[in-house]
Amino acid sequence: MKPETDARITDTRKKILDLAEALMLSRGFNAFSYQHISAELGVRNAAIHYHFPKKSDLGVALIERYCRRFERFTQAQAELSPSEQLEQYFELADRYFGQQQICPSGILSAELQTLPDDMRQQTQAFVALMRGWAADIVRRGRDVGVMHYPGSAEGMGDVVFAAMQGALQLARFDQQALQSVKLQIRQLLGCQ
Amino acid sequence: MKPETDARITDTRKKILDLAEALMLSRGFNAFSYQHISAELGVRNAAIHYHFPKKSDLGVALIERYCRRFERFTQAQAELSPSEQLEQYFELADRYFGQQQICPSGILSAELQTLPDDMRQQTQAFVALMRGWAADIVRRGRDVGVMHYPGSAEGMGDVVFAAMQGALQLARFDQQALQSVKLQIRQLLGCQ
DNA sequence: GACACCTTACTGACCAGTAAGTAGAGTCGC
DNA sequence: GCGACTCTACTTACTGGTCAGTAAGGTGTC
């Protein structure tokens, strides 16, 4: 009966978000239902609706959390070198892969046409964040002389971002594809 | 009453496949129903089930058609130079983009976890085809001296394939992303 | 007694899939 | 050249399941 043991900290809302996140990244937003969450959580369907009245509310909350998390992620490694930042991004992808998941921007853009309007706008903001960050890394990498590539930093950032998103999807068929793409990007950037 | 005028050629089965293809590439396989097709076609729902008893039959037929079409596509340009072949692949992506669609391998790998088994296997074969072809182009490009890149042809092929798949998804938010990625890939390969 | 956080119980929409019937066109025996 | 048969390509009518979403009630806590 210690106050630490009754896990008040982990409230239902957060559990819902965590479960929804895992479901979205493996099955897609349209392909999971409130039933999937409530069954796993041991509550009734309507409990989910209490926290997130519409499914799009849940979706928007998910993407907002991604944005916040991603901004914390980039801020936390603002002091790292560009090549270290690139490796951090690769590790992020490894984590998704380890859980049979794909990139959130990947699933969201694939399903974009069927997403509710509010989710679509949030997705756009999230993709812009990730895209801008990839461009930042390779721009600063070239500025400090550790990365070398032709063309613009925006173009190279887009290639890195798109290739990693594609690689996570490719990795669903061939486990080695992710490693292969990571290695090739390092070589294309001339770092390591 | 000429025998040519009563368009017997365009049979329902092909119309179903064409409509299903467009729906899958824009909405995804799980997000379209037989209703979508039958309403557009002016027939009843069960008419679709006559041609494709299960939805997975329709899905498998779709991917099989992709495989056949893609093999014809690659055979037709076997004589072209590697850089011309690359441009042909880019034009393929442009066509998808022009119809607000994404790459079939993109949507199928995103939805993979929710696809029926037979579709999953077909998808794997299709992805292997496209992936092998991308590697072939850059391998032959390097062999004849018009493309230059570090690392293996397989790695570079994977990057090109994954980047183009990702670029089509990115292009749903920013129209210029596709052009940007295409240009950057050309520059990375040192051709043009 | 007010509020947060659930519950039970329900609605209406949509979905894949099935069963049975039918219209028309082609084929065969005679 | 005509009825009987058969096959293709549908139709109508239905089932059972899943879904998001709602309304109203309960329960514990402050």
C-alpha cells in the first residue's frame, strides 16, 4: 500500500496514446480500432471515447506528441556534430525497425487521402519538421567540412529523409535493406 | 450495329482492375471497398464478387498485373542506356504523381501487416523486381562509366528505390519534393 | 455535491461475402 | 430451324461482423 506501488503515474490517457502509437506504426491509422486499444487496456470502448471523443482527436494528439518529442529530440542533440546527429537519426529508424514499425511520416503520408482534415494539417507540420531537420544536418555537415555532396542541402536532405522513410518500408521484406541504405547514405555523404 | 461499335472489348473485369488500381494507389488497399468500384461502374456489388470472390483475389490480381506490366516495361527498354532507363523510371514516378497517387510498393509495404497472406507474398515478389531493376541500372551505369558513386550497386539501387518511393509520399505535401529528389539523385550519380 | 473517470447499452453506417434467381447468348441434337 | 440445355455475367436480397460514436447511469475522491 505504498503510494509508489499503486501506479497512479501511468494514467489511462497516456496508455491509450502509447498503444495507439504502436498500432498506428505497425498497422496504420485506418487499420486499428478503439476495440484494439480497449481490449489490450482492459477497459471498455467508451473509456477511450471519454479521453478522445473522435478518432481524429486521438490521431491529432498522437501527431502533436510526435512534434513535441521530435523538437525535444533535436534540441537535445543541438550540440552534437552533424555526423553524430545523422547517426542518432539512424538509431531512431533502428528502433522503429526493431518493433516491426515504420516511420510515422511514412504511414501518415501513405494514408493521407483518407485522413480527416485536422490530422492532415498536423501531419504536414510534422513532415516539415523532419524534412527541415534532415536538410539542417547535411547543410551543417557540409559547412564544417565533414560531409560532401553535389547540389543543394535541401535536395540532399530530401533524399536522406525520403530514402530512410522508404528504407523502413523496404525493411519489412528484407531485414538488411535498412543497413544497406544507411551504409550507402554515409558513403554518399563521405562521412566515415 | 457495327460489331466494332458495341464495345465488347472493354469487359467489366478489366474496368474493375483499373478502378481498383486507381483507388489503391490513392487511398490504399484497406481504404477502398467494393462499393466504391461498383458505384463508379454502374453495377451491383455482387458483380465485383463474381469476378473477384474475395477482396484478396482482387488484390493479388492487381499485383500480378503490376509484375507483368513492370517486366514488359523493363524488357521494352533493355536497349536503352542506363541514364535513359533512369529517366524512364523518373517519368513513371511523374505519372503517379500527376494522378495524386503513390508508388504501389509504397502503399503495399505501408499496409503490409494488415494484408492477407497471398497478397503479402505477391507484394514481396513485386518489390524484389523493382529493387533488382534499380540495382541493375546503377550497376550498368557504373560499368559503362556514366554513373559514379561509392559503395555497392545494390546499396545505391536501394537508395534510389527507397528515395523515389519516399519522394512520392513526400510530394503529397510539397509538389516540388519529387523534382528535388530526382535532381539530387542525378547529381549523386554524376549523370547530367 | 461536484467532478473525473469510467460503465452498460445502444444506434446507424459500412463492410465482405453468400445464396438463389435470371436474362441473354451460344451450342447441340434432331 | 427449333426446342432443350448450358454457360457467362450479372441481379436482388440477405447475413453477420466491425466500426465510430452517443446517451445515460454509476462510483470513488476531494
